[in-house]
Amino acid sequence: QLYHNGSNSYISNRGAGALVIEATTGEGGIILTQNGSVALKHDNSLKLETSNDGIEVDGDILVTMANNYSFWVDKSGNKVRLGDNIKLEVGNTGDLQIYHDGSVNIIDSASANLEIRHGSEKLAAFAQDGQAELYHDGTKKFETTSGGAKVFGDLVVDGNLTNEDVTTISSVGIITAQAGINVSGGNINLGDSANTSNHRIFMGADNDMFMYHNGTHGVITNTPG
């Protein structure tokens, strides 16, 4: 029946079966099932259908956001794509945000600390205005501090570990100071010290005693005191 009740217009199926609205003969566009689903088709192919739990979609979903940014569910590509600056927000107030701003991939823990876990096992933790931590098998092994970093356990270096102001420690234990000290094979090697205070070994609170090689002779000097 097709009628108007004075307030609204109705298309009412009072007989058996579903109500089918066709785009052309044999091509159902909208199918309304009594006490059941509402189905939408495209070119006679089902694309969206309501169910007792919500809706089911067969195909892609494209949502155009502000500034022409898009959210796209790609059925054939088995992926969900978010355009630049479209954020995936988690939490009641968007506490965790994941997005790409056009240049950089960003994980933003906007209002809380961030942890990366495997089940209940912590892998990494990041505190706002504080430390970053790395774990091995649930045990903390590395932590940044306001003054640098801490290592909990052994530190194995494959290559050179360099402090630009003091020394370089190679992976095989050779220590070379920027001023010319070399530690290798259990020996401490200093260069010649001629008319200079470099390449010397000093002892005492006021450097009262020191020894060096002047290029010709070994010299041990004890200052008065």
C-alpha cells in the first residue's frame, strides 16, 4: 500500500515476503524483509545489509573527511587506509593517537605514559617528561636519565664506543684517549713529553710526583713538599 496518514508518507508491504524496490526489472535495489534485514544493492550485487548485531558491508568503504582527507576500507587489498592527518584515536579522550602527518609517522601518547608489551611482558616503556626504558625478557636493561643513560648488565660493543672529549674504546678492548693515551695488550702507552705537561703520569693531590719520557730519557720528578 502507498498512502499518507496526514503526517507521513508510507510504502507498506502488507502481504507475504519482502518488499523489493527495483531499479529496473529483475534488479533489486532495496530489499526490506519483514522482521529482518534491510539490504542495499549496487548493480544487483549486495553491498550493505543490516543484521541483529548491526550492519555488514560487502566491498570497500570510503569516508571523505574534512579537507578531503579520507578513511578507506579496501576489501580487495585487505587493508584499512587512513589519509594524512587522519588519526586513529584510542581511549575515551583520544589518549593514544596513531597517524601520518604527511612527512612523519607518529605514535602520540597524548595524556599518559606509553608501554609496548608482548602479552603481559613489557618490552619498552616511555614516560612523559621522563625516561625511556628497554627490556629483555621482562627485565629492564637500558634507561635514559636527565644526565645521559644507564645500562643494567653487560654492554657488548661491536665497533667503537667513542666519547668525543675523552676516549675511544674499541670492540676488542683497545682504549685510545684523545690526548694520545693508548691501552693495548695490557700496556698503557704514552707519547713523549718534551717541554710540555702532556703524556705524563701524575701522583698526589697537587701532582707532587710525576714521571714521563722526554724523547731521550725517562724522568721521575718529585716536587718539594
